[in-house]
Amino acid sequence: MGVKEVLGIDIGGTYIRAGMVAGFNRLNHFAMDSSAALFYGGGSPIGALADYILRYVEKNLGGDKPAAVSLGFPSAVSKDKTTLYSTPNLPGLNDLDVVAPLKEILGIPVFMDRDVNHLLLFDTGENAIHTDSGIIIGYYVGTGLGNAIMIDGKLLTGKNGVAAELGHVSVKGREAICGCGKAGCYETIVSGRYLEKLASEQYPGESVRDIFVRHRDDAVLMDYVDWLAIPLAAEINIFDPDYVILGGGVLQMKGFPTEKLTESVHAYTRKPEPDGSLKIIFSSGKQESGVVGAGISGINKMK
């Protein structure tokens, strides 16, 4: 194992993925497990995460520790990238100091960031997008709604580290309580978790994975896709980006109407610009995207 290899870990609301990263196209020992199995046991989330990492190291590296661990969380993360403020779709990961206790247990450098920031790092690299100048928006619809913004090569963090939380903008008239504690967040109507609820109500007994194949043109699903476009178009109107990257598990579902989403985004974007020159790229949606992005972020920080 090269000394520059970093263990990249992508923690999502549904799955946790891990792998050894030595560069953009250099990934080894990829693994994917259930996030629920890891964090729903009621014990210490730090202890559970440390145990997961140590088991991974023993199984795949013969106990040899990586140069560092780089973690991505579906969370609002502090500006200094040490603390989780809020994780709506996983229990126990709120107001949680992560970096210091993990570093003490593991004895190696530990880094972390929002998972969507790592996804955007991967997607800009995979699509050979020059990031030194310009604005790039990442919009990822998975268990929740993830959003990342890169300006002139730097990820937008904001005063407290919680910039680009588009999923937690409230919609008037919507009363559903979000995992973040507020009522009516966009995440309560355009996330994968909401899509599961919609499927159970509209298509009882059917797997949510097949609903776009079986019911692609149904009005209720077209309305869902139309809602997906509204917060994104608002952000496009604000930032006038060079590129918009769309991804996440929902958008990669079999039969998902990408053309309808693209049409709706254009419909809600201001004319003549930024709509006229809008560049939309759909992410390849690889399972390892967040792991590689986390690893690259860790390698950059090691430098």
C-alpha cells in the first residue's frame, strides 16, 4: 500500500461506502454496507464508525493503517470541518464532534466534509471540467436533497460552514416536519424519502425502484419531477452558473424521466439568460463517486 493512499468513506442516508484512494482513477477494496445497520443500534455513533473503520482495515489491509481517513456525511458540517451540526436522515449524528475522537482512536489524520462536496469534486473531475474559474452547481437527489456550489475552484461554505443547504429552504403551505426539525423544507417534497412515501400511497405493494418504469407518465410522478426543478432553477437564477451537475440515487433510478426534469429546469429558469446558455450534465452515478471524492479531498488536505 502506498503511503499516499487515503481511506475514503461516503456515508449516506441509506448506504455507507468505503475504499482506498490513491488518485482519481485509483480505487481499491471498494465496499458498501447499510448505514442503518451501523447507526441504528443505539450505541455511540463514533464508536460504531471507529469499529467499522478498524474492521475494514483488518479485512482489506491486513491491519496496516491508511495514510488518513476522509469522511463524507449527509450533514450540515461546521466551517472548520470537525463537527456535525445536523444529519436529518441518520440518528445520533447531531451536534457531534467527529474528527478529534476518531483521530484519537485511530491514531491517523481524520478529515471530513459534506458528502455532496465530495460528489461534486468527483463529478467535475470525471467530466474534465476546469474549476479554476467560474461557478458550478451540484444538485443530488438521494435519501435527502444535497446541494454543493463551487466558485473559482473553491467549495462555498459560508460563515458557519452550512451554505448550499437548498433542501432546507421552507415552502409556504407545506406542513410536513423535516428531519432537520423545520416544517415544509423542500427535502420533505423532493427527496428520495418522500418518493418512497409517495409510492407507498399511490402504488401500494409495488417496489419504489420500479415506479418510473411502470408509471413513468402518471401525473403524480410528473408533478414530483416538476417540483425537483423549482429549487434548482431558483439557485440557477441566483448564481448564473457555468455548469449544473445533476445526480443522486433518485435521478439514476431505472426509467427516471431526465428529459422531463431538464424541460422543467429550463421552464423555471430566467430568459434569455441564464437559460439560453445553461449547461446541464447528468452524473454517471457510480457507487464509488463519493468514496473517490472523499479520498481526493483527503489527499489534497494531506498535501
